Amino acid sequence: IVFAGNDTTRNSLSGTMKLLTQHMDQRDKLIANPDLYPNFVHESIRMVSPVTYMRRTVTQEAELGGQKLSEGDKIVMYYAAANRDPAKFADPNAFKFDRPNANEHLAFGNGPHVCLGKRVAIMQLETAYRNILGRLPNIRWTGNGPLAPNNFVHAISHLEVDLGV
């Protein structure tokens, strides 16, 4: 479990630092109202979607979005697309951590395939954001943060930040 959450939690943190820099008004709103942290964590994960995709094998005939699926078909869900589905999320490309259904993202999967570390990851991320912004409220991304060559997770190789001190 620790290994499984290493890349995803790290990439959620770095991706969210980029988001907070790009949306300073939202960062200021969060710092002024710490009660928003729980929903902020979900909205950040929804926006960052650290895992790129997940493939599954169809086990019985089904229909999905008008497409007939046969047993044995291989299907792929792209998390960023699911987490920005306009049928599910109003104004899906906007970063709004007061979004009432932010916790309905699919970043941790769903049903029998839900991530075992979901609760741990949410606690870790909330604690990290509270501590980072509590100690370094003016932290901001410098604009440097290359992506790692990886097709399974949205991986930032390193993220340069100005600590604002």
C-alpha cells in the first residue's frame, strides 16, 4: 500500500502546487477558511487525476454509452476525462473547491476496484496541504516542472517552487 500511493500522492501534491499558483484567489480563500480543506483535497485530486488510465476486460456482454461491449473486450477509462465529464461536473475545467460534488471524482476508482489506500491518501494530502500552506502561505510554482516520461501516471519529475519567504 505504501509503494502504491507513493507516485500518486507525490504527483497529487506537485500538481496541486501548480493549481494553487495558477489560481491564487482560490489559495487565498483556502488559507482564510481552513474548513474548506476536505473538499479542496477532493477537488484537487479531481483536477490533477494522477493516474492516467486503467484497463479492464469485459466479463459479460454490456452496453456503455450506447456502445455494445462483448465478453473479452478490452476497455480503458481515462481518469482525467471521467473527472472532467460535463455530465457529472458543472464547469468541469474550473478549479472550484467549493464544488458540492467534488468528492464524486473517480481518481481512486470505484466499486470493487476502489483504491485500498484512498482514506490514507486523503488524510496524507490534507495534512500536507495544511502544513505547507500554514508554514509557507506564499509558496508558488516557478513555472519549472517537467513531466516524467510515463504513460500510466501524470508524473512531474520535479517541481520548482518559490517558498515566498
